[in-house]
Amino acid sequence: MTYTAVGLETVEPDESAQLGQPAPVSDEQLVSMLVERARSEGLQLTGQGGLLQQLTKRVLESALEGEITDHLGYEKHDVVGRGSGNSRNGSRAKTVLTDVGPVEVKVPRDTSGTFEPQIVKKRQRRLTGVDETVLSLSAKGLTHGEISAHLAEVYGAEMSKQTLSTITDQVMDGMAAWQSRPLDRVYPVLFVDAINVKIRDQQVVNRPIYLVMAVTVEGERDILGIWAGDGGEGAKYWLQVFTETSAATARAWPVSWRPICS
């Protein structure tokens, strides 16, 4: 099959002749164009347009949902909340500046106005040190205890174990939904790398976080998956990562491998 390049859009060959577009290009040429665009625009994790922004939003909103669940004492849509005297009352949008760029989050509200969010406090406009935390909380393979330990560091010692457990459960549910989301059947370009991140549980240890990022056929960038390795970076775990990625996308296309992180 051939494609005609219009920026990074694709047009069938017979259409291109009518539209006066350039001559068709091959799959290999299209992949090369996508790689060059990713290089020029950047495929960074942090900063403006960084790929961690979407995950930071999900982590923060999941934690906030856990906070209001603990505050009200019942899950969303639970009949226990009927006649309780306080309930969820929608949310308000708030933009916070983070290490990974500006992130807009939906902060839940309650009808009595007594809910005081902690991970993103009222009038707080800047969050620091979230990049490693988001990577850790987003990775497959972490235990409830490891995720809870990360959140305990974020919230501080004043947070009760029960509240922390509720927040941890909500964050794990939110990330499980992201990890199992439908992927495109085709990704012409993949970027893969591993980053050492400190994982906290009984002690602090460095573990590799494996990342698979992609450029779609429309030229958009996305994180396909994040995995927490159980030791040093190695071929055996990379095989597991590639196997899961391949199964999730159902089929493969020409792939270009480029390290993006040191």
C-alpha cells in the first residue's frame, strides 16, 4: 500500500492526483517522516507537551476521588450515601503547574463545602516532584504496599492508614483503567527506553521503569505502557514488555527504535 504525504495526513493515491498533491510515498518513507517529526517536535516525558501530562492528570484526579470518598464515607453512586446529609456536588476545573508542564484537573466538591483536598490544596497552583511519582504509580507490576508507600510520601505523616488505603485503592483502579485502555491496531514508530526510579516500600531501591512510547499514523504521540522491572534492566524483561505491547496492539507495522532518555 502507498500513501501520499500531506503534512502527516494520508491520502489515497487516486485522490492525490485529483487534489494536486505530491506523488505517493511508501510505508518506509512515511515511517521516516513520522520519526523526523517526532525528533523535531520532541518526544519528551516532561515539560510543555510532555507525555506525562496525561498520566499526571489521571493520577491526581484518582487520588482526589479517593480523598472525597474517604471524606464522605462512601463510594460514588453507593446507596449508603442517600440521606447522609452530604454528597458529591460535581467538580471544578483547576490548572496546576507541575514538573511535567501545566495540568488541568477536575477537583471534586461536596454539597456541604467541607471537603478540603490535600494532594492539590485550595489556592495551590504549583506541584513539584511529581514526575518520578507519576512514573511509579503508573507502572504495571507494583504492589499495593509500594503504591501506598509512594502516596504516603506525597501526603505526609498526618494521613491515617485507612485514608491512605482508600486513596491507594482509587489510584490503582484509575491506573488499571489506563493500562487496559484500547490501543490503536497500528503504530508505525515506537520509542523504547528504561529509566531507573526509586521505589519505596520497606526500603528505597532503584528499579528500572520500562517505557514504550509511540507515534500514531496521524503523527500524534502517546505512551503505550509503563512497566516496573524487578531488577536491573535486561533482555528478559524487555521480551515481556514487547510481548504485552504486541498483544495489546494486535499486529505490528515497521518499527523504528530510538532511545529517548539517558
